[in-house]
Amino acid sequence: MSDEAQGVVFPADAAGRRSTTAVGRAVLADALRPADPAGARAAEQETAWRTRYVGHFRRQVEAGLDSSQAWLEMAAAGLDSVADRMVVARDGEETGARTLLTAPPERPLDTAEVVGVRDPVDRLVLPYRGARLEGDALRAQLARWLAEGVLEPSAVAAVETVIDHPEWLALPGRTVAVLGAASEMGPASTLLRWGATVAAVDLPRPALWERLERTAREGAGRLVVPVRDGDVLVRAAGADLITDVPAVAQWLGARPQPLVLANCLYADGGTHVRLSAAADLLAQRLQAARPGLALAFLATPTDVFAVPAEAVEHSVRAYTGRSRTTKVLGRPLRWASRGRLLHRNYRPGADPGICDALVPAQGPNYALAKRIQRWRAAVARAAGTTVSFHVAPSSRTTSVVRNRALAAAFAGAHRFQVEVFDPATSNALMAALLVHDLHAPPAGHDHPWRHEAHGAVHGGLWRGPFAPRSALGLAAVLGYTTARQ
């Protein structure tokens, strides 16, 4: 993790404090202002941001539903606000974050390569609960997930297309630059097994690069690594994006093949916002240098999304058809909680519906970091950029299981028709969707919210009977109980 005083940081106030709350509140207000001035004022005047941010993030989605122009204006305003408010700190001095769009690197990065020894794969294989699914078995599992409401039909169609075109898996003629290459949810390890070329960007930590180097050597692809001064790969590999945007931009910009920039970054707290801001500046800089740049994002399902009428109808059927026991127990729980527990996901007939799955425990910094990525995806797609954006399922990653509350909720989620995935399954499934998007013609939707919903693998949060937060607490209680048995 970067020193808090260096690189892309939150601005300091008169007392020298760098407030994530002040920036988050102001950015949401700026984003809301083009379409919802009253919502902007409400965000600006919020006195309990860390506990009430959820409503403001929901309002920002709702404010753009009636007009694609409003949606895009809010996205652009939010991105401008982030770039205008964040600063770059170096050697005791601060400059505006936009200076990173043109600043030269302090020290250029060299390149090392690791080439795999295996042959590229010739079929799509998905690891799932101890099995390796391919062909008809994989199609059958996709059909089961669809019937259970785990993903959207467009996700099934995309994966089935990749099954039919295994020659796509190696992404011939492209380099995928993965920010956060060691991420459990990122596509780097899967793409290397498939025979792709991956330019890996992650922190300069030897253990991390030892793992990536081993994965690359045991795979079929080519791992391209930034190193300092041409030194030994593991000891000198890596770059901290928060402090090294110009160097990473120069290094990636020199890759000879068409480039895909995949943002798979994660960090705790305000560092996640700093990373998202730095990655967005990197994307802008590369877009200027490489007009054919494609962008890829993994969206979190624990956010607010507009969902299609088909998903609403599925949820309504699930709510109507819930078991007698659930109905009997649900009434007193709703009464005792004043309607906060086990209420239906949508009003019947809603089109679109709003799935509000924000988890307050994840905090406003996480919500803002992920919203920055959604805004960039929308603005870039509208400008003609190839964008792969998919909601990825909740998964048992290390960052989740170390949060006891989230781990317990995930352990009990299956009781509310939500499937939590193993990271290996999520990784391969989302990599297949990326491969599809880089080969198939883009979906021609008339509104950005439909692009966000396209190909979503939400694990059942969109199509389950209950609004996610109204079941989360009970899922956690049941998960704790299961863990103690």
C-alpha cells in the first residue's frame, strides 16, 4: 500500500486532514446536479454520510432512468469531480490530479516476459464444485443457473457463444493489461492458461510475483511484466499505480498489440478510491495515446442497478411462490422490524426495477470506487470505445472471508436463493464474458442502464424474492449458526 502522503491522494483541508467523507459527499453531489439538483443539495447537506450514503447512491441511479442523456451527463460530471478534487502529492508538494494526464515518468519501466510451456486450450472448461464442466455439461449448468435466477439470459447466450468458438479464448493479436493482476477475481490466471498475452500491473511485492510467474510458466500464454532497471523479475517486478501513473502509462502504451485495459483493482477504505481515480487517469491517458484501446470492468453485485422487467417478473414469482413456512415467519419479522426484514424485491410490474443491494458495512469509499468505474464505462461506450462491463457474482475471496459479517451473510445466502461463487468459478466465467465482448458485436441498447444489466451474473440478488438488505441480516445470523455447527 502506498504511503498516504504520496501519489494520488484526497485533498487536505486547512487542518491538514484528508477527508474521504468530504470528497465522497461532494462528488456524489456533483454527479447528481445535472439531473437532480434537489438530490445534489441533499447529498451536500448530509450530516451522517457514513451511515446514510446508501440512499444518495441509489438516488443517483434513479435520477438517470428517464433519459440516457441525463445518465451520461451525471457520469461525466462525477468523473470530472473526481479529477478536479483529487490531488497528487509528491515530496511535500501537491498538484491537481489532472497533471498525471501529461506528466513524464520519474523512472521508466523495463519489461520482462514469462512464456508458458503448455499448449493453448481448445475448449472452454469451467471449474465448479469440484467438477470441470465443458460442452453439454457446461450448457446444462448455465441452464440451471438461468432457471434459478443466478444470471441473466444474455450472460448464458454469451458464454454459449464462447463454447462454440474456443479459438477466441487465447485472444490472438491482443494484449490484456490487467490492473490488479494478482486479484482473485481478475482474469490474468485464466487468460494465461488459455494462451493469451497478459501485461500484469500490480504492487512490487515478491510473493505476489512469484505466484504470477509460476502461473504463467505452467500455462500457455505470455506474461509481460514491468520491472525496474532490468533486474531479476521477481525482485524488481511491479508498480504502484497510485504513485506511478505516468510510468505505467508509458510502459503499457509501448505494447505493440491492440490493448485491453482491465480494471480489477481492490483495496480497503479510501485507498480503493485513490486506486480507482488513478486507474481512470491511466485510462484517459492511454485512450489519448491508443485510440483503439478497449476497457474492461467487473462490477460488484452489491450496488444499485436498474434491472429489466423479466428479472422483476422472476422475482415476483419467487416471492409469490415462497414456502408456507417463510410466509408464516415473514409476517412477524416484518412487523417487529417495522418492514425492514423480508420485504419483496420489487413492486410487481416495475420496468425497470431497482435492485438496491448496497451493503452498508462495505462503506461509502467502496461504493464511490465502484461508481467511478461505472461512470467511465458509460462515458467511454457512448464515445464509441469497446467496453466489457459485467456484474460479477459475490465470491468467497480473501477480502470477503476476513470480514466476519460478510462471510456469515454469504454462508447463509443460499437460504434466500442467492448463490455465492468460489473465486475459481467466478474467474473463469467472467473471463469467458470478456473474451465474448472482445470478439462479438456490441449489444445495441438504447440506455446505459441496459448495457449495465446485459450479461450480469448477480448470483440471484436481482431475481430473488426479497430485497437484498432485507434478508442480509437474517442470512448472517443463519451463516453464523452454520459456522458454529
